[in-house]
Amino acid sequence: MARLRDTLGRLFRRWMRRKRPAFTYTAVRTVQSMTDIPDELGSEIFIVRRNGSPRWAVMMCPCACGERLNVNLMRTADPNWTLSTRRGKVSLSPSIWVSDDKCGSHFWLIENGVFWCPRKTYD
């Protein structure tokens, strides 16, 4: 299942590179622990690495609601996301969906760019 998810994610990212992102994070910084991340994240993505392995991706929600997003990158805990890097930019797979009791944002992060997922409406 994970292999299929990764393959579909790669195909989707390749297709999305042709579109313009709605928002772009300006930089990616690597830190050793969560305590090394500043309170004001701005438009940067912070990757927490320990022993060479990525543990967390931390960023502000791109909808400007002010929510800090801590995205788990460790395979030992669920849910988790896969981090890929290309030319100093990061992509996360699968999409990030912030719970509805917060802002409800749903987006793909591809090479630092935010691509909103279409909202489904049920009548």
C-alpha cells in the first residue's frame, strides 16, 4: 500500500509542477529538535532531523489562520507523511488536511509550493 501511495504521489507531483502554487514557502531550515524552532515561523518550513532521519516538518498553515502544523515524518507512528527533497525544496505526501475544528485547510505541498485540494460539497 505504501508503494502505491508513493507512486501515485510522484505522478501527482509531476503533474502539479505544471500549475502555479497558491502560496510558496520561502525557505527550508533543518534543526535538531522541536525546541530549536522559533515561535514565529513566518513562511519557512522547519525539518527536525535526529541521527540523520527526518522526524517532523513544522510550518504555519498556508491559509493564514495562524495554526502551527506539526507533520509527523516517522514511519513508526500514524499518521505519517513522506518527505522528499529536490533542489533544496521539500514535498510531502500524502496531502495535508487540517481538522475541521481548526481551519479545515486541505493542500498538497510540492517543492515548497501549496496546491489547494478542491473542496467537495455534498447536497
